[in-house]
Amino acid sequence: MIFRHWIISFALAQAIAPAAAQPASPPPPGNQCFSTTQFENWRAADARTIYIRVRGNHFYRLAMGGECSAALLPSAQLVTVFRGSNLVCSALDWDLKVRPGLHEIPEPCLVKTMTELSPAEVAALPVKARP
């Protein structure tokens, strides 16, 4: 009986080991991560798209999961909360809210995707959308 239990345990361990060795999700392409201290500026192109500038010449597109209309107001302010690591590598790392005005309640904005822009994509941005 003990031998049978050992065989079942060994077989189960062999079946689980390859799955455990695989990362939960693939790392983002390229070096997309940046420190929260390198975040410099932002601008909303529309209610579903925010562009951010990081480290002077790196630009990212944040695509929202829904409308983030407060981001379009001239007095809007980003309110970001980062928990744990100070690295931002994907949309999951953002806890983003937009405050319409100085003393107003921030509106939560769900970041669906975060994409680093190529130099050609940055050059093609309208002036009004460039952070």
C-alpha cells in the first residue's frame, strides 16, 4: 500500500513539475519595464487613450478598458498608486485614477494595455496628444 502511494505521488510530481517550471506569463517584449520615478508626463488623446513619457524619450500608449473622460479636462491630474515593486512592466501594474480638478474625487480608469511606441509612432502622434 505504501509503495502504491509513493508511485502515485511520484507520478503526480512528474506531471506538475513541467507546469511549475513554466512562467505564469511571458515577460513583455523588449525592455518595456520602467521605474515609477522615471515617469515624466502624460496627455490624453481621447477618453480611451493616454500617452505617457518616461526617461525623456520613451513613450507608451495606455489603452483604457472603458471611458476615462476626466483625463480630457484641462485641469485633470493623474493619481497613481503603485504597490510592491516600483517597476511598471504591463497594464496590470497600473492603479490609475484621474482627478478632474484639485479638490474633486478621482475617477478610476482601468488600463487595458500598455504599449511602448516606436520612434516612428511617436513622430506620427498629433502635437495635441504628445506628452
